[in-house]
Amino acid sequence: MLDHTTRAGHGGPRLVLTPNIPDPDGFYEELIERQRHLTEEEAQDMNCRLILILANHIGVRTVLSEALTAATA
């Protein structure tokens, strides 16, 4: 979910880095369960598809760039 506050000097939504998922343990458990019977390659393919689906859902290029920066920090 996006935090629709603005950054100083920048308009638009910001990347949310604080806990924001209801039942995060349940989500993690579901993710792991979906991959339980997949090969390593199939699980990586699923993760890539999930990333692209969620990136499309977010749909805000600046937020996606912030996420890439946060993930590589």
C-alpha cells in the first residue's frame, strides 16, 4: 500500500518502509507454502513474476525507483 504523503521538493507518493502488511507472518507462510514443491528455478521464476505483478500494481515509477534503491542498499 502506498503512503500518499509528499517528499520535500517532490510531489507524489512515497515508498512505505514501515510495516504495512496485515498479518505479515501469514503472508510469509503463504509465500513459502506456494513455493514448497517448486524447484529452485521455478521458485525464482515465481518471485520474478510476483515482483512484476506488484510493480505493475504500484504503477508509480518514482516509488519503484525508491524500492530498487532500498533493495540494493
